[in-house]
Amino acid sequence: MNFENILVTITDGLAKITINRPKKLNALNSATINELSTAFETLEDNIAVKTIIITGSGEKAFVAGADISEFANFTTEEGEKLARLGQESLFDLIENLSTPVIAAINGFALGGGLELAMACHFRIASDNAKMGLPEVSLGVIPGYGGTQRLPQLIGKGKAMELIMTATMISADEAKQWRLVNYVVPQNELLPLAEKLAGKIMRNSSVAISAAIRAINDNFKDGINGFETEIVEFGDSFSTDDFKEGTTAFLEKRKPNFPGK
Ligand code: COA
């Protein structure tokens, strides 16, 4: 896949997306959002891809936010369109992907950058990372799902505080608040992401996709996640992965999941 603002590699079922605008601290302009959207759709359609890692290029930033220079003169309608298009084409897409997505936060994850990381299925960070939703310091509010996903992840009171104060928190603080699962030195960040991806990829990709759907349904209005779990659980019994997983267990060998 050839893009101008991102790099995509695939090795042994593991895809890595690197946002590659280091001079602009990997800020999300609309071209980058479009490219990310295309990359995620393409990787989701590729049955050989079992896990995706997303990170930022350089040592300073994951993503320092939406590109402020692009929306500085926007009208109300243009602002709304920017948020709607971004949410629908990228942030919601990632959250609902059936392929697991790990955000490897290698530096600043601010505004749209933290919102991007929060749309991923889980996050790990390097010890130099700083996270926050500073939008109100610019006179706007988070527009890529931040007001919804931050309270889901860290609770309403702390989310209110972080958004109102526009404060940046350290990686360690982010871990205390369960915004990220692990904090490691920067040179260990991608190896850790790859190790976690390796553990994921040993399991049934079909079952993992079903688990993602069931977990996500917990957070959707008017949808009973327990019911989703019951139906997805039942559906698992007719997959080839289930046959292989249970047979391998009974034969005391490691499973070799066909992924269907
Ligand atoms: N949008 C557009 N450009 C951005 C950007 C953003 N969100 N964040 C950083 N950049 C650009 C800077 O304008 C600068 O470009 P230039 O060299 O052409 O002037 C370059 O990236 C480097 O950033 P700089 O501010 O010089 O780095 P720094 O180390 O002094 O500060 C930050 C780093 C992250 C604290 C600072 O860049 C910042 O506050 N960025 C905006 C964060 C934000 O508010 N994000 C939410 C947007 S809704």
C-alpha cells in the first residue's frame, strides 16, 4: 500500500501503521485521515492480517492532534462535517473493526491523537508519552469521540477534569487511570506491542472478532451486550476454529486455527 502520510507494513499476519508526518508531530490533516481510513478498510479485508499496531513516526509524537491549521477558519457547518466525517470514516471504523488494533503511543497523544488511540481496542505507551484533550484551550471541544470514549475508559469525573482543564497527563498517570495498559521505555514499546500481538494471534481470530463485537455492544445505547454475548457464544459452536480449538485441547496439542 502506497500512501503519502502513513506507512503500512505487513509481516507474518501483523500489520503496522505508522503515521508519518514527524515535522508536524504527526498531526491529523484530512489527507492523513483519508489514508488511515483506506488502510484500515484494506487491512480488515485482508484475511491474512490478524492484528494491527498503530504508532507515530519519530520519538516525539504519536499524534499531536487534529491539524489546527486546516480548521482555523471553519464555519459551524464545516466544523460539524469535519467531526461527523472523521468519526464515521475512521474513529468508529477502528473501534468496530473485527481485527484487533493496538495503539502504541510513542509520545504526545493530544486531541485527535488521544481520540485515535482511544478508538483502538487497547493502548500501551512509552514513558515519555503525554496525553490529553486540550481542545477547550483552543475554544472548541473534542470532536472525534473524545467526550464519549474518555469517560468510558477513565470514568466521568476524571474525564470532566481532564477535558475542562485541558491538562496533559504523563504516561504513568495514564496507566493509573487505566487509559493505557502498560508503560515501557520508548525502545521497548514496539517490541511489547509485537509481543502482545503475538499472544493475540495464537488464538482464534473468529472468536476474537466475536468478543470485540460483544464488548463494544456493552457501550451502545439500546443494545443489550449480554444478549450479543449469548448469540455470539452460540455462533462460535459452528466455526471451524471451535472444532480445531477443542480437538487440539483433547489431543493435548497446540491448535492451528483455520480462522473461519
Ligand atoms: N496541528 C497542526 N500543526 C501542529 C500540531 C497540530 N495539532 N501540533 C504540532 N504542530 C506543528 C507545529 O505547528 C510545528 O510546526 P512548524 O514547525 O511548521 O511551526 C511542529 O508541529 C512542531 O510543533 P511545536 O509546537 O514547535 O513543538 P513543541 O515541542 O514546541 O510543542 C506540543 C509540542 C505538542 C506541545 C505543541 O505542538 C502543541 O501544543 N500542539 C497542539 C496540541 C493541540 O492542541 N492538539 C489538539 C488539537 S484539536
